[in-house]
Amino acid sequence: MTKIGSTGYVYARNLLATRLYRCPVVYCEPYVMNSREGFERIQAGEYEGTRTFNGVERKNIYREYSDSLVDGLVEYYRKARR
């Protein structure tokens, strides 16, 4: 990525894969890694069931992310078939 401007927070992204491959391309940008809750959940690793983070019961971050990704793809292709 290339920084844009002087804030240090804005980057240009190379989305070349969307032009190179003749198939759907999924870009994944998971959780904000430098957020306190995200960091705590990543450090907790994999676990069964739920744990409380910031007052909210949550699945482990890896399971939550993979389940969300699969759910999104299933929903997209279900709508695309109509």
C-alpha cells in the first residue's frame, strides 16, 4: 500500500486482482488489529463457546470471522442464482 496525504491514515490500495483473474475476487480486511477489544480477542486465541469482551458475549475471533465470510459468500451466490 502507498500512503496518500499527510495524515498517515489514508492509503491507496492495489486492486489489480479484480482485473487479473476471471473469477470473483474477495478482499478480506478483518478486524482493527490495534483496537483494544480486537487485540484482546486475538490474544485469547481459539476457544469453544463464547467469552465476554467489553461486556458482550463473543465467539472466538477466528470462528466469528470465518463464519461471517462464509455467510457473506453464501448470501451473495444465493442472490446471484435468482
